[in-house]
Amino acid sequence: MRQKIITLFAILTLVAGATALQADPLSDAYAGKFKGTTVTMSGPFTDNDAVKFNESVKEFESRTGISIQYEGSKEFEASISIRVNGGNPPDVVDFPQPGLLANFVKTGKAIDLSKVLNMTKVKANYIQSWLDMGTMTGPKGPIMAGIWARVNVKGIVWYNKKAFDQAGYQVPKTWDELKKLMDQIKKDGDAPWAIGIESGAATGWAATDWTEEMMLRTTSLANYDRWVKGQLKFSSPEVRRAIQTWSDVWFGDGNVYGGRTAIATTSFGDSSKILFDNPPKAWLHNQGNFIVTFFPEGLTPGVDFDFFQLPAVNSTYGAPVLVGGDIYAMFKDRPEVRAVMQYFTMGESLKTWVQSGGALAPQRDAQLDWYTNPVDRRLGELLKTAAAVRFDGSDLMPGAVGAGSFWKEMTAYVSGTHTLDQAVKAIDASWPK
Amino acid sequence: MAKQHRALGYLGFILLLAATAVVLYGGFALLKTIGGSKILSAAFAVVWGVGSVALLYFVLNMGAERLPRRARAILVPVVFAGPALVLLFWFLVLPTLRTLWLSFFDDTSTRFVFLENYRFAFTDRIMLESFRNNLLWMVFGTLLCVGLGLVIAVLADRSRWEKLYKAIIFMPMAISFVGAGVIWKFIYAYKGEAAGIQEIGLLNALVVALGGKAQAWLLIGGWNNFLLIVIMVWLQTGYAMVILSSAIKAVPAELLEAARMDGASEFRIFFRVIIPVIEGSIVTVTTTIVIFSLKLFDIVRVMTGGNYGTNVIANEFYMEQFTYGQTGRASAIAIVLLVAVVPVMIYNLRQFAERRAFK
């Protein structure tokens, strides 16, 4: 008995010692050591997203006394460069595009997280592919540049469930069934799709998402990876076919509410709203799961709206899941900033957001029962059970392409300023050498 | 006794100078520590910033005044213009030189590429498109602003309601370019074609009311540039109008009377008398608006983001630097833009000098 107690004691001491050695900024924070400090943060969350973010960190703030000030901007992609290159970065930056972060890592502006966080905990809480996607090359070699927070599943087709059931439509399981459904809706006198790609200075990104989804559905994963790295050209037959596949849907007569030209002038967030007009003006809307924050208020997930995954086009390639997400990087090293970053690696930093809908948590300690509605739970399952997952390609490409020519040329193509041929060649030409 | 007095005076001055330095630096140090409360630090920055600069001028001037007459004549201008020149050098000349330097390097500013970025600036498809658009802005924007401004100034001059007309034309000047962009976004708004669509755009409402078809105005290649130029004209005509109006009012009445006595028609008087007299003002207004349209950025950024063939040089510069991270290219574009503006500016300054605006 005594022996046992001593052993237990020894083990406890060892564990305590090990924990002490492996400094943990978070426990210091919970001990109240950083009370009264402020951590500034910049990112693209505005409106509803900003409210949900603030809600999700509220408990942390009151427990630690650290105030997290999030400054959201719709011009985030442009404004963050001004701040970082001007030598006045916020403490933490929330990038919706790893490609943009990679630019700053390249010039040595971001802090290597593996040196400041408790990496044992971080590694235990993410699957390898998220860690890989957070590792980027700096001037002195690869660093842990960021950690993944809220993630989105893309290639999700939303529909107004009540009206859909009433009209007697069936959820399509294959591309052919989808085409038949589109024909049926048109025959009934409505437009099948609600599509908008206007997004201020970022106009065109919604078209890049469709391109990625079609790349995953019309060619191999290996080709997708080569394309993202710039090895497979936009002018290749594979990429052209992917763009052509969605073009057939978008440009087909009567397929999109408002017609082809209205796609470029309609804001991506507004475009989804007409699904819920009474009667609906359009029936289907393909967008990441974050779009639910743009839906009219007061809708019940699973009752008023539901989703199906965009079906496979070709059974050989199936329907791999496209994901996007926010990666948080650290630009100023202070103890309280470390604590906040460590906190963001925990599922609980997203708990209330997950509960209120519109977000999926990539962390391992996030519980499935946090998803309070059937729609989010099914999305969470989709992410977990997917045969293959790929990250949003445009967000991984260099900024000049992923936040530049890809958006702009797809916009030019949709608006009819450029032909497909002109557009893909212009994107290829803009790829940094 | 007098000597002693003077020595004391110098000592006092040096102490005062030291005190000023303390106020200047101490305020700066204090400002850094305040940080937390934004309102407090802003208020402090204003009071301290204005106050300490005024103090610095006052003290330096006092020192200069004490010097013998000859030294004073040299030092007083230095005291007053010196700090401004130093700041100008620091904030304007140095960055320009650095931009020039960076324009010869690659995107990370480490590898020397010499003229590669300039080759890009003059051959890239989007850059060429931007050059073309800036030319459109320069020619049509300026012509319309100055032309309309002149016509309105002349007509209003003969009207009973001059003040009212001028106030209305001048009012948009109070609106920022971004604000104007938002207003015009609603004017050009397009919702598409389908059953039950209500156009909310003013222009489309007019077109539909007249029996036409709604258009996506900002997507119409070529014409969309002119639709954007209209916004600048709307904003800037007021500026041209007030300057030209005051010039017209300064045309001597005897001159006009003499012309009328000689039997000149009103058109003849306008072209042969008024225009030559106010030529200086026309040139000034024109060059100002030309420079303005060369640097144009906000309207395009807000309305189209440079899409649909409406890009301009300044927006492309911004995209290269802040979205694509291409520092070298962006620097090269900035230098090209600077070089394009400089001749107009020199011409403008010459005009000022001729009219003794600086004497």
C-alpha cells in the first residue's frame, strides 16, 4: 500500500515537473497573471460573424481578464498587408487564406508558434493534415505559422426544405438527377439556382470555389494537388473541363435567377436570401456552411432549410469534401498573446459558435454533441467520414493568383468580358515565377 | 553689466530650449504609455502635438531674434522653414528614393532584377488597360469638369439665382470619393432579369420607366469607364466652377463694356475677352484636375474593384503591393505614375510663378 502511494507520488511529481518544464501560457492566464491586458486581433469577421466570435471568447475573457479586441474588415485582404508591412501588425491575425499568410511567413514577419506554444497539447488536438497545412516556409526554413480555428465545409447545396418538400422535389444523388431536378424546376417556371459572386474587392471568389469543387469531381486528387501548386496549368484540359462543367450550370438558359450578368452584380451573401422568399424565387444555393449566417433570421435548421452535398459528376472521382477555414497567426510575442493563441487551439474557443450554428471546429476535443442542430451535426459527420478532404485551392495559391487573377479572371469570364480561353491564359501568366 | 545680462539671457534660452526638448520627447514617451484609451491618447496627441510644435517655433524664434542682425536674417528663415523641410525630406524625398530603389528588386526586395519590373509595367495586359483608362479619365474627366465648370460659371453669372445654382453644383464637393461611390452604386445597381425582379437602381428605374431594358451598367465594356468618369465630374465640377467664377467676376467691367461698344457679340466677348483674361485660372484648374485623374483610385476601387476593364494605374499599384505582395512591381508602377505626374506639376508651378503666386 505504502509502496503504491510512494509510486503514485513519484509519478505525480514527475508529471508536475514535466508540466512545469513544458511552460503552458494558458494555465498562467487562467491563474489570472495577465489580468487587464489586451490582445488585438484582425480578420475578416464582420456583422454576424463578429458577434459570434466575440460571444465565443467571452468566457475566456472573463476567466482570465484578458480582453481580446477583434477588428473585422471587409477589405481585410488588402488592409492587413498595410499594417504588417507598415510595422504595425495586430497581435493575432485571422487569415481566411493560408496563401496570404504564406506571403508574410516568407518575409519572416510571422512568429514560429512551435517555439512559443505548448506543442504537445497542440499536436494532440489536431489531425496531422491540419498541422501540415499550418506549416509554412520562412526565411530560415519551415515554421509552425498558424493554427486552425473555425473551418467550413464547401460544396454544400442549400435548399428551402419546406417549400422543396411541398413542391415534391427529391434530393439528387447523382449529377444526372441534379440535371433532372433543374429541368423540373425550370418546367415549373422558376430558376433552379441562386448564384452571386460580388464581394467588394474580393469579387469572384465564389466562382473559384465552384472551380475547386468541379476539379475534385472531374479529375484526380493528384491533379488537384498539382493544380494548387501551379504544376497543372489553368489552360490544361483538366482545369478547363472543371470550369466548363460549372459554366454549363451557370450560363444555361434560365438556370440562374437574374441571368448571367446578374451573377457578377449580386452580392454572394444576398444571393442566398431569395431561397426563402415566399414562394422561393430560386431553389438551390451552393456555398460553404458559413452561409447560414446570411440566411434570414428565425429559420430553423433541418426544418426550414437543409442541405445535400453537391453530387459527384463522375463516379470515378466521387465527391471529395472541399474545406476552407481560418488560420490564426501570431505577429507579436507577449505572454498574454501566447495564452490567447494556446486557447485558440482548444475546441472550447469555438464552443458557443458551434452551438449557435455556422461553424465547425477542427480540434479533436470539440464534441459532436455541441452541434445543437441536425444540419450542423450532419456537416460535422460529412467532414469526419469524407473519403478525401482537400483545402480550398485558391486560398493555398500565391496571393497574386488566389486573391488576384483567379478572382478577377473568373469575374471577367462570368461577366462576359473575357472568354474562357483568355481567362485561363491570363491566370497562368500571372502565376509568380 | 550688459555682458552679464546677455550671458544670463543665453543661459535662460538654453534652459528654455532644454525644457522644450523635454516637452517634445516626454510627450512622445507618455503617448506610448497611454496606449490603452484611444480617446485619451487622441486628445493628448492633438494638444501635445500642436502645443509643442508651437512652443518649439516660439523658442527657436526667440533665440534667433536675440542674435545680431546679420545672423538673424539668415537664421529666422531657417528656423521657420527648416523643420518643414526636414520633415518633407524625411516623409517625401526619402520614401520616393526608397521606392525607386525597391523598383529594381523582386517581390521580397532581395534580388536585383534591374528593369524587369518596368518591363512588366509597360507590357502587362492589365497595366496597358490601366494606362488606357487613365488616359480616358485624364482627357474626358478633365474636359468635362473644366468645360462644364466654365459654362456653369458664365451662365450663373448672368442669372438671378446664381447663389442657388452654384451651391447645388458645389455641394457634391463635400462628399468623399468613397461616399460618392456608394451613392452611385445605387444609381447603377442591377438586379438581373427574371419574373418579379424589382430594379432598385435609379438609372435602371429611369430606363425601364421609359420603356427600355435594365442594364448591368458597370459591366458594359468601354462605356463603364465613362459611367465612372461621370462620378468624378459630378464631384469636381463644383471646384472648377468656383475658381473660374471668381476669375470671371474679376474681369474688368470696362473691358466688357468697351467690347460691347465696339459691337462684339456675346460669343465673341466670351471667346476673345473673357477666356484670354481668365486663362491663368483655367490652366490652374485644368492641371489640378489632370493630376487628380492620373492619381485616381477611390472611385474605381469602390465601384468595380478594377474589374470589367475599368482598372486604373493607382488601383493596380495598390493590388500589386497589398494583395499580391509584389513590392518590386508596385514600386515600379508608383515611379511610373510619379514620372507621369511630374511634368504636369512643373507646368502648374510655372504658372503659379508667372502669376507671382509665390511672391
